[in-house]
Amino acid sequence: MSSDSGGGSGTAAAVKIRSPRRPAGTLYRGREGMWSWVLHRITGVAIFFFLLVHILDTSLVRISPNAYNAVIDTYKTPIMGLGEAALVAAIGLHALNGLRIILVDFWSKGPKYQRLMYWVVLVLWVVLLAGFLPRQFAHIFGGGA
């Protein structure tokens, strides 16, 4: 008798199960869906903190109009103008991706086309920013109205 307890002929070698390969440089295996999720969370948190600061600085007008004016004057710097551009970019991406999420959740073909919709969202976002950023940069750096 052989020492094979598997009931087979003993010729089958032990099968080594390998873990799936993941793309280099990332922790997750996800593709567009994962990056959409990550960007949606990042932009959502950034917008939340902007709204918090906005409510706090606007509330200064009731406490001390002079303090309010001082805070508003600090917002008239080029760095804050770039921050405004980043805010508009975050709001635009968050809004467009939110519409994509609604379609994925409530449209029967949404999951099938979610990858395509991700790229459509990015293209629309870039087109909208291409219309906004030149005007914003002219306002920040060129002194335009």
C-alpha cells in the first residue's frame, strides 16, 4: 500500500494556489470604479471643509465686521485664487461623478456602462475646467474683472 491518502494514483502534485497579481504601485486591484470612489470621497471631504470654513468666516460679520473684513482681505491673494480654482474643480468633479453614481445605481444598464461613464465624466470635467480656468487665472494673475 502506498502512503497516498487521497485515494488517487499519487501522481498529482500538490497544487499551489497563487494570490491574484495586483498592479504595481497600488494596494487595490480596482480600476475606474475604485478611482472614482477615491476621488469622490476626497472631493467630498474637501468640499465639506470648505463649507465649514465658509460658515465660520461668514459668521464673523455678526460678531465683528472689522474682523470679517480682515479675513475677506486675506482671501484676495493669488494663493486663495488658486484655492478657489481647486474648489471649483472639486465641486465639478464631485457633481459629475455624483450623476454617474446615480446612473449606476438607478439605471438598469448603469453597471454595464460604469467604466465608460467614468471616462465621460473625466472628459466633461476637463472641458468645463478648460472654459473656467483661463478666466480664473486672468482674474488672479492679470487683474481682470
